[in-house]
Amino acid sequence: MKSSLFPLARVTRPAVGGPRAGACLLALVAVLTGACGSSETSEVGLATPTVRLSHDRAPAGSPIDITYSFQVAADARFDKNYRVMAHVVDADEVLMWTDDHDPPTPTSQWKPGQTIEYTRTVFVPIGPYIGDAGLHLGLYSVDDQTRLPLVGQDMGQRAYKVATIRLQPQTENLFTVFKDGWHAAEVAAQNQAVEWQWTKKEATLAFKHPRKDAVLYLDLDSPGKALHGPQTVTVSMGSTVLESFTLPPDQPMLRKIALPVARMGTEGMSEVQISVDTTFVPMLVEGSGSKDKRELGVRVFHAYVDAR
């Protein structure tokens, strides 16, 4: 859901005819074949990128925990901070979504021989594509988009393939219903792929009993620092509190909350309750100028029960 899409550059080749042109074309193909889609390169790679995926199969809308790892070369030096390029492409190498980000340890602080490793959670965007998708990594400058040479299978333009993910239809997800205590879904004006629902003081999420332990991915925030202070969010199943945490205003947060099968009951559907200690009505906040008269709790981007 939270993703940014960037078009890939495409090369259009003119029509070629005649024996001489054909020979030139064969020579060009030979050069390109040696330069792209191969792990062989004359450049010295500054690091070896790899990833570990929490799941190698992912239905649309589901989360994946990606552990990024960069093994820095013994003689590598980085002159400045570079950004991690993480692109997911379909079987035709067409870009579907990205997870570009700044690594927690800036590249200017990477040491020769060091291994840089960290984990990020991404949610697979809702889309029609089903099948294998490739994950390509790189390092690039935000100043001029220059990409660094790395060690691995170069798919062209210093984008290195590190994993394959099998994308599945959304119907493979555990059936889930936003039951009571939710306001209608909203989308961002700047990006229709970003969607959320506000809770009221208490909200119930119902899901098909998975008959095994599961994890609730709760991706939320509460914007409007001028409208309210920190809120305490409590996640429960019946009378059992699973987790309680403080959510400061304007600070996105992702919680992974264990859902023990022993707490899910015996019925076909189970429920989780999400409650906040304080709500606010934007219209009633002095000086807000808002016409929103809804009682708001927290804003939830993803509430996903993972029983995979």
C-alpha cells in the first residue's frame, strides 16, 4: 500500500536492414550480452548485496519482512552517503513497486570487511499480477542518480538480482473484516495507493480462525500534533490484553503482535479489539479550523492477520 512507483527507461531500436547493418547488429548484441544480465563484470564491486525473506510467497496486501545484507569489500571506500535501491519487477522486468530507502548505517560509515544488516517490513501492493517477481538491489546517489558497482547478478544499469518472490492473488489471505468501530476508508489525494481507516474509541477486527498461532501486523499513526497528545493503544482478545503501547502524534508505527491460538476460541471467526484511551474531534479543537466532527482514535493503514 505504501509504495512509490518510478517508470523504467526503455530503449527503442530503429529498424535495421542489409548485410552490413545485420553484422553491426550482431556485434552490438554481443557487446550488450556481455554487459547486461551477467554476474561477470570488469568493475570492482564495493559490496555484495543479499536478502532474506520471511515468506517466498506473498498474496497481494500481505506483509513481507526483508532482511537486507551488504558484505562490504575488503578494500571498499564510500565517498558519501548512498541510498539503497530496491525494485520489484515482474517476469518481463517491468517495475511494479519499490522500497528505496536510506540504510540505518549511512554508507559513509561502512567499513571494509564489515557486514551491514537490517530488516524492513513492506506490504505487497494490491495489483493484478500473479507469478514470480524479481527483487533487484543497488546503491545510488540522490544527487545525480549514479549507481555504484556491486558484486552479483547484474540485470543491467547496476541493478543486482537478489531474490525471487511468488506473488499470489489477494484471495489467498486470511479472510478479515473491519467489523465495528471503524470509519469509512480514505485514500491520499497525492497517491491513490495509500489507504487508511480511522478507528473510534474501540474497533473490532474479525478474521477467519486459522487454527494456529498468528501475528497481527498493525501499521498505524495519529496525525495532528496540534489536535491531541500521545495516546495509549491497547490490543486485546476478549478480556486478555495482548499488548499496550504509547503512540505519539505524527509518528508512524508498525507493531507485530502475537495472536495465540489458545485465545481465539472455538468458533469459525475470531476477533481482536483495538482501543485508545483518548479520542479527539477535530472540529472541537480550538483554533483547528476543521469541519471534521468525527470522533477519531488512531489511523490504521494495515491491520493484517498473518497465519502463514
